[in-house]
Amino acid sequence: MKWAIVVFKSKAEVFEFIELLNQAGIGATTTQTPKEAGIGCGISAKVGFNRLPTVKKILSSGRFSGAFGVYAVVTDGVRTSRSRII
């Protein structure tokens, strides 16, 4: 499985971002912020990696000043890797 985790500095922005994605028909949920981020409010948005173009479009709108970054999370059933992509 491959996911995109979007890290924000505030919970309000996490929930607003998820709401926008859900209104667009894109399933998004909350998840714990990856420890690799070293910042954030502890909660991040989780969305399918194939939705990354939409995530980038929303983030580039300038509406989310507290967006810290986007991480790719890949799980192969045994190991999980996380790396910052944006």
C-alpha cells in the first residue's frame, strides 16, 4: 500500500483539508504525523498516493499556510518506509 501523508501545523487546517478532499469525492482520513516530520500538531491527513496531483493543486492554492510537507508512506506488509516528497 502507498499513501500520501500531508502534515500541517494546526489541527484546524488538517480537518479543513480533509473536508475539501471529501467534498471532491476523494476519501481522506486522519492519521498520526510521521515522526520523521519532527513538527506538526500530531494529526495529519492521509490520502491515496494516486491522489497526489489533487493534493498538490489544493496546497498550491495558498489556502493552507500551515502546510508543512507531504510524505510518501509505503507498506509492503512487513516494513513501512516514510520519505518526504514535498
